[in-house]
Amino acid sequence: MKPLLTVRGVETYYGAIRALKGVDIDVFEGEIVTMIGSNGAGKTTLMNTVCGDPRARSGRIVFDGRDITAMPTHEIMRLSIAQSPEGRRIFPRMTVYENLLMGALLGPGDDASIKEDLATVFGLFPVLERRQGQRGGTLSGGEQQMLAIGRALMGRPKLLLLDEPSLGLAPLIVRQIFSVIRDLNRTQGLTVFLVEQNAFHALKLAHRGYVMVNGQITMSGPAAELLARDDIKAAYLEGGVHA
Amino acid sequence: MTDTLQPETSPVTRTLPRGHITADVLKDAGITFVIALLLFGSIVGLRTDTVNGVLVLIPQFGKALALATAVAVGRLLLDVFIWRRMTDGRTFASLIPSALPVLKVAGAVGVTFGLALYSIPGFRASLVAGAGSGHPALGAITDLITFACESTFLVIAAMSIVRAARLVIGQTPDEAVGQGILRRFTADFGREFPIALLLIALALPMLTAGPSQRYAIDTATQILIYVMLGWGLNIVVGLAGLLDLGYVAFYAVGAYTYALISTQFGWSFWVCLPLAGFFAALWGITLGFPVLRLRGDYLAIVTMAFGEIIRIVLLNWQSLTGGPNGINRIPKLTFFGLPFERTGDGTFASVFGLKFDPLHRMVFLYYVILALALLTNFITLRLRRLPIGRAWEALREDEIACRSVGINTVTTKLTAFAIGAMFGGFAGSFFAARQGFISPESFTFMESALVLAIVVLGGLGSQLGVVIAAVILIGSAERFRDLEDFRMLIFGLSMVLVMIWRPRGLMSGRTPSAFLNARKNISGSFVKEGRG
């Protein structure tokens, strides 16, 4: 397998605070990789560092054979990385359709492919088609998350970065969204890097997983193995299975 | 329809005796009229005045009668619509179910006819004779009523023309035609109203006549300058969401560009206009660079400072700008090379075989600023549908999300500043050409605040809102000029009231810039975002 995203020794600072203390991860083509960890571990920081904001102070980030460590954010995104950021961050006053069009800025951009991608997104999330003339901000939380993922998919990404898609959503919606991600990975071979607090669901979905504690990777391995470990269960699953 | 479906309420209303229910209300109004007449008769009806040192009594019973009638009608309306003083809690309308449509049509015709009559200066003069000669406030109020009546009549007339034209070419309003004459008339308001406004704007010089014509055209030109500034600032504040409190700086740059180039090199307005826009845009980018990282309040403070810097530089750079004395004898606008002069060959009047009239120049200026403003609007509306315009709006919504969809926020912000500034520069050079004299005094912070007030009052991002707000703010400031400083008080008060009633501005709805299937307007009530 070819590595799509390689992160080596990345350190990121917020002022004097070292948020990432030398992180190494690999995401191979066609994989779903998850990063779990508690609040403030640095998961979102890592994802944002990959996107170039904040910038890594040391280390290297390579995407698809190109060094993107010092690239401006919008150029990184144009290399076909799509991000569904934390807190969804859809455009609240724009309609669902306009939101999706914004995502298409990263794609080929011609009318035919936009139409095709719209059909794909509406196929994955039929509720978005029903709501396409509605303002993004008036959608429910689950619908907004679907819109955020749909917007990311409109750019035909090679790598989909998902930051806490389960945040604040009902278990049923989380399951629905995760099954869409699984389908995308299986049918289209989409590579996904997923940052999650919901460790159980994330490890169930992913092929491989990383555990981050205080800005460092403490464990990694196949997701099933991580899920079976007692220390993981104790720390992130609290012994019980989360619905 | 009525023979199959009987309205539930009709049997009840039909069986009730009519008349005695309204009698109470009418009696009440009658008593009010008598009391008001007694009071007004002595206070207003008998006015004492000194004429040539002699005290004389001026009877004004007509005025007293009018005031008493107004009070009685007001009381009647309150009774019927607000207090609903019907014997068993029913409304006035339910008493006359069969006559209602007739009444509505009659009302609409009556109102239109009344407005038309009132718009005839002679008729109005006889109606409000003497009112304007009293306290300036009274004069201003009658002026305002006049203005409101005239503009309502104009809008109704223009909208009727638009509707008639649409019916002739076979277009019918596509929104559901409601019941009632008013609702049917306004069924396609969002589309027809702007066209009606445009018709009025185009026909304005023909609509006015007599001594007030110059004043009307001058005021309209003034309003259009602010409409243009408002539209320019709307790109920066309304679309891109960058709060700019120093917009007047670009207006000043445009004005001084034209003033300096035309006085120093003698270039014509039409050559200087693009240059003024170019220089203003350059300054827009210059301002844009240092404020790229700033948002909200911080951005507002820095842009405000920028506006002041430009003004103070203009004030102190004596050798170039003339300092506080400003620049004098700026060449006036010519009709594509033909000057509007009283004497001489090759003037506008002589070439077209007309008698010289200063009005020619004013009407030409009016159409120039109208064309410039419409150009601004046209370009803005086009840009909104292009990726750059959508990027501006996305920037206003969420900067981080913008980056995650690959928008270059730096160029997006800079183009917003530059294009907004360019239109400010156009307006500025027009201003200089119209005034013939400019000084830093015209470019104070108050101007920035006024333009921003127009944009905010109209509704951020709404092109139509800017027009309405500019007409209200600039128009009323002109109308209330007699009240001197009090008008600023009224100005502030009305702003506060509007912001309480319509916190998102007069036109708070946002028309999506792209549609998949049917075009659909989103009402202002959905503007507030709900998260989660």
C-alpha cells in the first residue's frame, strides 16, 4: 500500500505551549485511520496542523508525495484533501445547495461533474436533497454534520479528514453517518482520517488506530487489537460498551 | 363555492342585527369630535397675531375642523382595530362580510385617488395652507406627510405599470395569488418593487415641475451618491462581513484624484473616473494588507483610524491638497465635451438648439450618478453569482470553514476591499465634479458612519435595503433641514426604533445566489442561525 499522508516528528505550538510533541502517523491509501484520545490531547491540533493552520514548528508532513509542511492552507486543500472541521462549520446563512457548491470549489468545477457529485451526495444523504433550498443554520445537528461531510465530498477528495463527526449527535444519527463513511471507503476506496472521542464507534469503523495522550502518540495498531486491550477499555471505554 | 361550503361564521353574523353595534363606536367618535373641536376651536381656530404692530385675530376654523376630524377618525380606528369595542368581542370586519370586498376595492381606489390628488401641489397647498408658516416642526411634518404620500402614490403607480406590463407580455406572478386586493397587488413584491423603483428613478426629472424641481433633483442626486456608497460598502460589510468604519477614505481618494488631475492636467471626468476608481482600489488593498488578520471590533478600529489618517493627511499636505482650504474651481461635468454654459459656442444648449437652463446640468448629473449607481449594483449582483462573490459570503459566515473548502482568504478579503473601495472612488470623483469644490471637511468620520448606518439599516447584504435606507436617512435629513440639530436627534431615535423592530435591518431576507430547482426567497425570520 502507498502512504497517502505521512506525518513525521511534528511539533505544534500555541504561543509557548507545546501542543504536539513530535507526532508520527501514516495514513495509507484506501484506509480508515482513527485517532482517539481525551479532551485536549491534541487530536484536533494535529488535524489542523495537517491543514497548515496552525503551522508545524518542526517535523514534516507529506501528502501524496508532496511536502505540504509550509504550504498555505488553501493550497493544501486544493491537493484534494477535504476537511469536515470540528463543530461542523457549515455556512449558516447560505442554503444547503450553496454550501455544497462551496465544497465543489475544490473539485474539477465544471457543471457536469458538479451535477454528478451532487447526485452522489444526495444519494448518500437523501435528507439534504429535501432540504436543499433551506438555510444551513436551520438544519438539525445531524443534518448539519451530513452537510459538512457532503460539502467535503463535493471536492472529490483523495483524503477525507473528519473531526469529531459524532459531536453532540444522537446515537442513531452517529451510526447512520458512520455507516455512510464505511460505504464510501468500501465502494469508492476513499481514504479517511477520523479524529474521535467516541472511541468505541471509531475503532469499530477504522482499520487502524492511534491513541493520543498529551500531544504524543502512546499506542497504535490495528483497530480491532486496540479495541480488545484492557488499558484502552479502561481509559476510553470505561469498561462498558458505548451505544 | 359558497353553495357547497358554508363559512362557519356566516350564519351567526347574518342573523345579528347590524347597526346598533357600530352605533356605540360612532357615538364615541362623535363625542370625541365635539370635545376636540371645542379645544382646537379656541386654541388653533382663533389665532392672534401682530400685523404692523396691531393685534389681529386670524380665524383658522378650517384647520381646527381638520384637526378635530383627525382626532375623531383616530379614535374610531382605535375603537375598531385596537380596542375592538364591539358588543360581543367581534371585529368590525365581521359585521360587514358581504360588503367587505367592495369596501376594500373602494378603499384602495380612494387611497390611490387621494394620494394622486394630494400629489398635485395646488390641491395640497389649499389643504395645508398656513401649516408650513408656523413652527418649523409643523412645516417639517407636513413636508414629511407630503413626501410619504407622493412616494406611496409613485410606488403604487409604478408597480401598477410593472404589473400591467408583465400581464401584457404574458407573465403572471408566480407566487400564490392571495385573497384581497393588497395581497394580490403585492404577490410578487420582491421582483416588481425594484423594477418599479427603477422606473421612478428614470422618470424622476420628468415627474417634478415648478420651483421645487431643482430641489427635488438635487436631493435625488444626493441620495443616489449615498446609494452608490452604500452599495460599495455593502460589498465589504454586507457580503464579505468586514466591518469597515473608514469607508469615507476611499470616497476622499476618488474625490481628490479627480480634483487634482482635472485641475493640474485638465483631463476630463470620463478619463479621471477609472483612474479615481483605480487609485481608490489601490488604497483599498493598502488598507487590506495590515488588517488581514483582524476581525470584528479590531478591524473596525483600524479601518476607522485609516479613514482619519487619510483625512488628516489631506488636511496637512498643504502643497498638494491645499490643506483646509481644499481645492477650488474643479472643472464641472460636461456633456461628453459640451459644457453646460450660459454663453459661448459649442455649449450643450447651443448645440442642441435649446435655451440655456441650469437645470440641464443638474438633470445630466442626476443621470450620470444613476448610471454609476446602477453599474455598481449590476456588477455586485453579477459578482455574487460568481465563485468570488460566493467566497465573500462564505468569508462572512465562517473564515475557518472557508479555508477548509480551499478559499484563499487573503485574496478574497483584498478583492472585497479593493472592489468596495473602487466604487467609493467612483462616487468620490462624481462628488468632486458635482460640487466643484472639495475640502477635507466633506470626509469626516460622520460620513463613514452615515454610509455604514445606511447599510446596516437596510439589512446587511441587501441591495434593495440600501436604497430604502438611503432614501429614508438622506431624504429625511434633507426634509428636516429646518429643524437643524434636532434632526440628528430624530435620526438617532429612528435608528434605535428600527433596530428594535427589525434588528437585522429593513430587508433582512437573503436571496440565495444559486438555485437547483425553483427560485425561492428565504424570509428574514429564518436568518438567525440555530445550531445543533
